[in-house]
Amino acid sequence: MPTITSPFRPAFAPAPRPLATWFGVGGGASRFESPATIDELRTLLGDDPDLRIIGEGANLLVDDDGVDGLVVSLERLSAVERTSDDTIRVGAGVPLMRLVVDLVRERLAGLESLAGIPASIGGAVTMNAGGRFGEIADITRRIHAIDRDGNELTIERNEIAFGYRHSGLGDLIVTGADLAVRPVAPDEGEELRARLKEIMAYKGRSQPMGSHSAGCVFRNPTLEADLDGIGDAGQRVSAGLLIDRAGCKGLAIGGASVSARHANFITTSTGAQARDVIELIELVKEHVEDEFNIGLETEVVIWRKGDKAS
């Protein structure tokens, strides 16, 4: 039936679907789907090969105007299967933080170094999520993915170009991963739980864990020249240290502010908008550029209308 319009009543258009991110701000998607199977995902790719994939929304900022096109969540690809004594197969939609806790409870070691990192497995693999205690590349055996033409792929660890916050898998949609685990004896289970608590306690002391944020905003840069009191040429240094030394802690725009606890975190408060975060990101980059002649690169992905899906 055709849509009837009048000068007094606009044609009906569905409201944008809100996109949940850890910043707690930003716009929505004009179309949103959550496939339960690879076949359903393949069908969606046939409809829109340029669709965007959203995971936990932990490393994502959506502009206030939202995004056009199709956004797909893989949250229903959430199976976890023990395929051997030392390997588990995990769907892309499984939350990493929940998986870490569940494995420790089952006395399976290997992932505890990733405690407190907010990500889905798919997102964690795609960006090689990690931190001070390790990265997901350390325990990845192989990944399962689908390309934009709908072809399913299995890629072994030695074929993946893992690097710092990089996997080389950006053109693929990761649908799952085989991860290395190590069963521990009952008397080692307490040590494993203690290690998990130790890592979480460290993060609680050093990061604004209770605030709305997306984790580290900027990648740690590699110095092109010696920097007195910071590091030597060729050394990867803390972006948070640079931001702190540039006097940015506590810097704020609207409802967004640079965390006083960890300078590489931007937190949001009630009434904040995505544009506050975006403007603050640019301001921090300007301060660090002016102070150290270093151009920071964002680790957080920003979605805007009209941009190519990423």
C-alpha cells in the first residue's frame, strides 16, 4: 500500500535505532539487525555489502546525527565450545570480560591477562585488544570469518598480521575464534582467581572503571626522535603520559572530560553529547602536537553519516 502524505502530516519513518556504546552518548542507526546464524549474516551482506558491525560498543563513538545504512550486531553468535583440552571455540558476540570470568571459574587459564578489557570477541580479535598484561593475539589459534561476498574463511594464527592494536582483518567480518586455554589443577584454581583479582584491582586503581568511557582513546605512539624524560627514538610510549605532560588532565568540553585518573580516558557525564567527545579529542591532539610535535592517532572508532563503514 502506498504511503499517504499531506501538508499537515509527514510520511511515517521509523525512528533511528539507538546504538549502545560505553560512552553512553551518540546517535542511532537507520537500520539495525542481529542475525542468529552465518546464513542470516550472509543474507544481510547480500542486501548491503557495506553494512557496519557493532560489538560491545566499547571502542566506538557514534556521532550525534547517527549513521545511515545497515548496522549489524553479532551478539547472537554467542556459542562457546570446548573443542579440545587446550582450545575453545568462541562466537564473535561473546563478551570478553564475561568469558574471562567464566573460564577462571572453570579453572581454564590463558585469558585472565585480558581481564577488564571491554570488547566482544569479534571486536577484540579485529583490533588485537590488549594492555599491560597481554593481548588477544597471544592466545589466538585461528579465526573464523566471512568476507563481504559471503564466503566463509578460516585463517590460522600464522597467517594473521597481528600487531599493536592491529590484525589486518579489517576487511573481513570475524564470526568466531579458536583460543588457547590451559586446564589447571584444583589447587591452582585459587592462584588463577587471585591473578584475576590482582589485574582487576590494578585497573580499578589506575583507570576510571566506574565512569562512562571507551577505554583508551589514543594509540600509544612510537617516538621518531628522542624525547627528554619520555623515551628514546623508536620506543613506543604511553599516550596517557604525553597527554598528562601536555597539561590535559581535567580538560573538559561540555559533558566530556579527560579523566584525572588516567589521561588517555575521556569520560562523559549527564547531558554530554558525542560532539563534546569529538571536540575534546581534537583539542587533546592539538595540545600534544604543540607540546611534543607528536600527532596522536585515535584508537576509538568514530562513526559519522556519509563515512565509509568501518
